[in-house]
Amino acid sequence: MKKLLSILLAVSLLLSLTACGSASKNTAAEAPMATAPAYKQEIGFDSAGGGYTEAVTSPAMPAPDISVDAAETPSSTLPENVKMIYRGYLYLESTAFDDAVAGLERLVAQMGGYFESSELNNYSPYRSAFYVVRVPSAQYQSFCSTVGTLAQLNSQRHTTENISEAYYDTESRLLTQRTKLERLQELLAKADKMEDIITLESAIADTELQIEYLTGSLRKYDALVDYATVEISLEEVYQLSEQEQPVVGFGAKLAEAFKTGTKNFVNDLERFALRFARNWVSRLIWLVIWLVVIIVVIRWIRKGKKPAFLRRKKVQTPPPPPADDKPETK
């Protein structure tokens, strides 16, 4: 009876695996990269040995050879089955900080994105903000281009990462673990020994744990693929950074250098005036203290009395020895 049961289980497993293989082939014919090659799995139950046997082979899956230009629109240049992660880093400055922040919030809402994190610093005279924004990948290039109109874009950096191989490999592993779970549950339903039941329940728990882990990995991949990540650094400034245009010829370069030097000198004077205006009370007090000290020193010098710290101590030289008045004797 046990041998007959083992034979029937083996036949059912073979038929189910064959059906799964044909179904995966049909799916692959319709969409070549929709799923990775399925893992081959064979599970059998040895009632005499008190456990189950498992054999899994994983064929290697070639990575898709696709090169992407960051300047191109992702949705229009990539096949649907390619999994790409887009990240952008934008560095902005603005003299109208509140307007730039409000415009950024409206733009994120219009693009169907959201703020993953936001940080506002108000410790210095000028404010700064740092945002991590998630926008749909199809709107990635449009979003980055529009942000540059809200404030002055000083620098930007874009990166792309192709995770197709890792994604479909994880998807195939998840399919294998789910098939394995079904087989183990079928064997558990037919097991009659307590040792076999304990062994199968332990294997089922491990398989369910692997399914949860792989499912979480796929969800993370889907979130990174569906929504691009853009890090935005916004600085409030008194005056926008000078962006010189390329000039040709020594005379033009010299004139541009003098122009830039003059602007920098004026900007330095303005910054000095602003710093003095922010701290004029304390600086006025120190100025009065120094004026009083200078006046006191000048009066002492005019009276001929120098302060103790300006007086030099005279070094007293010892008197010469007295001369000998006795005549010399021959």
C-alpha cells in the first residue's frame, strides 16, 4: 500500500511539473522576459526514512543587454519588461525661499508623487531644506526639468540601475517556493506518522518564511522601479551665484574678470553691512569700550605718565670699583 501511494504521488508530481513547464513555455513565448526560467523541483516522501526528499536546480538567466541614456524619457525608450531604477540629485538656490518650497509642493502633487522625507534648517541667517521625493518613473525627466524653473539649478546628477536579472530571479524563486509549499501541504495531508508530520510542518514553516522574504523583496523592487527617487537640496541666498558665460579672446576674458571682481567687491560690502546690521548693538558696545581705552592711554601719554604695562624697567648697572691712590713702589 505504501509503495502504491509513493508511486501515485510521484506520477502526480511529474504530471503537475510537466503542466507547469508547458504553461511557463507558453507564457515565455508570448512575453520573452515576463518571467525568468522556472526552477526545476522534485519533492518526494520517503516513509521508511521518515522524511521528504527535495532536488532543486536553477538554470542561469542571462541579463538583458540594454543601455539607457539618462537624458531620454524612460517610458519611451525602454521595453515594459525591463526593470530600471532612476535616481536624481538636484542642488538649487533661491532668493525667494518660500515661493520655491510652495512651488515644489505643488509640482510633486501634480506629478502624482509624494515626499518620502523633508528637512528644514533655520539655524543660520539663511534657511536650507532637503527633500527626498518619489515621483512616477514616467514623470521623472519632466519633473527634473520643471524643478529647474522653480529656483536656480546649480548642479544635478542622475543615475540608472538595471535590476531585471535580480527581479526575475527573485520572482522565479518565489514561484518555486510556492510550488514547494503546495507539495509539502499535500504530503502533510497524507502523512500518518507523528515524526513525518513534525518534519513536514517544520519544512512548511521554513518555506513560508522564504515566501514572505521573497515577497517583500519583490515589493521593494516594484516600489523602486515604479517611482523614481529624487533628492533635492534647496538653499536660501541673498544673491544667486554668478554663472559666467564662456567668452572668447583675451580682451573679453579680461573684461569679464574685471566685471566679476567688481561684483564680488560690491557683494562683500553688502554682506559686511548686513552682518553689522544684525549685530550692531554688541559691536557698538565694543566700539565704545575701545574708544574709552584709547582716550585714557592718549591722556596718560600726554601727561608724561605711561601706564604700568608701557613702562620699561631700567636696568641698574653696578658702580665701577674705586681707583687705587697709592703710588707704585719700584
